[in-house]
Amino acid sequence: HPRRFGLASHLGLFLDIPTIGCAKSLLCGSHGPLGETRGSVADVVDHEEMVGVAVRTRDGVKPVYVSIGHKCGFADAVESVLHCVRRFRLPEPIRMAHHAAGGRFPCQ
């Protein structure tokens, strides 16, 4: 989020639980080169501030963009996202939410 306080931050603060953000597209900032293998990461920087991490969740697919929400650091957020990825690019909780909202399924 451009103001550094997105939905994950709001929800985590309200519920007092650890939260992370994960997006299919880059919302702000930019990142350097990213390896082609699963688990490759690159810092996302906006105005000289690290605001997220580009994460390759599967070999050769577009990355997802991970940010911290509340009570969580970048390393834990990346680990959680990689742990939740199964057959597709997106973590399963996001795929399920997208499906429940009536989005195109399956999300890649």
C-alpha cells in the first residue's frame, strides 16, 4: 500500500494476530532481477524503503508480491507464502478466497 498500511495491516491490528499481504501484481515500487526457480526473492523498494518482496512460488512463473501486515517480518511472510503454495502460483488461502468471490478458477 502506498501509505504502508494496507488491508493486512488493518486486519492484523484489529484482530491482534500476525498477518501478511500477498498480491498478484506489483502495487508500488520496483525490484531487481529475480531468479527463475521456486523460492527466488528480490526486495521491492519504493522511495528507498523496502516495502515488500517479490517471490517466485513456482519455477518459471510470474512472482507474487509479499508484504508484512502485523506482527510478522519479511522472512516469516515469505516462508508462509511458500508453505501455502501447492499446484498453482498463488497460495491456497488466496486461491480459495478468489474462488469464493466468484473469480476465474483456477488462478495460476
